[in-house]
Amino acid sequence: MGLWQVNADTMAGSRFVVSAAAEASACMFALHKGRARNPGERVWLDAHSPAYEARLAGDPITALLLRAAWGNHWIADFLTPTPPSDDAPDFSDEIDRIRRTPPDVVHADLEVSLRGSLPAALRRDDLAERAAGLLEWVWAETVLPYWPRRRRVLEADIVARTGQLGQRGWAAALDDMRPGMRWLGENRLQINTLDYPPRDVTDARLMFVPVTPRMGWVSWSSDRRFSIVYPCSGVLAEPGAGQVPDALARLLGGGRAAVLMLLGSPKSTSHLVALTGQGLGSVGRHLKVLLDAGLVQRRRSGRSVLYYRTDAGEVLVAAQAR
């Protein structure tokens, strides 16, 4: 299995990071696969796959590069650099790191992902530039128009996971992060179930990077920065989740109805703020009205107060779906 040996200092110093470049890479891989994991992703793929496929059809070298980089259970390392340990790394800086990858490193990474020799058509020096250009196109055309909401979704996932971490420890925060990943205890973190040699991550900088597509990978750098890119919570990743019906918005007001729609599963105030983009004061006022109306209830979980729909709230929301 893919096993990382960590220590207390590594885990204590780890952090969650939102990376626009990781989101663009995950979206590029989702477009490459063409398979939707939820209805919201299906809508997004239907909207953008034709232009993506047309772009690659007009650039067969880049299309071949991407097929080679996807490889056999391994993505070519140069395509997924480890983000800097900033809270919000700059997209252009991250893409420039891909663009500056030396040709010999690109070729070596592709041979690892292919588990074999590089096709003659890819023995050229401009592959890093082509990959960076494709990522910039994916970002500008398929991600940037939705980025404010996607960023709120990613931040909401981070809020939820840090809450789990504070209440129930690393096992709760990490066990469902990505397929095959589990906290084994005794400073052992199982990354996946593939047959890779163990890796020493003691006294390193470890980052957890959520993305909205159902994609994930790991990466590391020579200065002992490690990252785990994982799909954020599935229900949060659906662009249609929490969409407010017009009738409910007219009845309760748009902001209050949005809060009620999101409380199908328990969420904290900070979680709701991240998801809705509303201010803390506004969310608090909406919750008070919903509580007074008997549409939501609250309970304490560790240090957090979680809100959820009551039976009356469920009936009201269900009525809008008919």
C-alpha cells in the first residue's frame, strides 16, 4: 500500500490550502476522462467538453501529451507540482512552475507515468509550455467563471474537516478524504491501496488541498513539502446543491431560503457563511428566524453548534420539489 510515515510535528504543522492551479488541473483531468460523478458535474461537462475536445483535436501533440501524462495509476509529476505553503497560492506562479520544468525532467516524468519509453512524437522540448498553456485555457474557459462559488465550496469543506479534526482527531478528518486513505495510528498514514514503497514524511510540511471534481493525487518537492489533493465533500461539490426554488425564496427571502436549503445535513454557522457567501451577522439573523419558526433546530457537537432542518423544515423544502 502507499504508506506515509509521519510524526506529531508534521501533523501539528499541516494545513489546508485552496489552490486555483490544483482546481484547474483537476478540472482538466475531469474533462479528459469525460465521466461525471454527480449531476452538477454532468452539467459542467456538457457545457465545456465540446470546446475542450475541439482544442485538443487542433493540437494533437498536446492531446498525446495529456494521454501520456495520465498514465497507469500515476500522473506525471511535473503536471502536479506541490503548492507553496501559502493560504492562497497565486495561480500564475503555480503555472509558471510547470512552464519552467526542464525538458529532461518532463520526459522522465512521462516515462514513469507510462511505465515505458516515451513515444517519438513526444521527444521534444516544448511539452512543459504546451501543458501550461492548456491549463491556462482550462482555467480561463471552464473554471474562472465559477471560481467565486467553487472557492466557497472548498472553504466550506475545510471548515467542516477542521471541525472534525478538533472534535474527533485525525482519523475522523482523514478517513473519508480520498479512496483508500486511512489514518492507521502509530504515525502511519495510508495514502492509497496501491503497491508503492513507504515514504518518510517526518518533520515535513504537509498540505491538504481540496478540489471540486472527484479527482485526487499526491505530490512532493525537494524541500520536503508534501501535498494531498482530495475531492471535497461530494454534496458540496455539486453546483446545484442548495439551489433555492423561486417559490421558497419568495416565501422566506432569498438569503434565508438558501440557509434552509443547505441544512439537509448539520452545519455550523461558519460553514454556512463559507457556503453562502453571506456575512456572519446575516447568517445568524436568518438562523434565529428559522429557529423561532420551528424550521431548524440546533445541537452542540464538541465546541461547535450545528444547525439542521426539523421535520417541518423538511416538509417545506420537499414541497418545493414537487
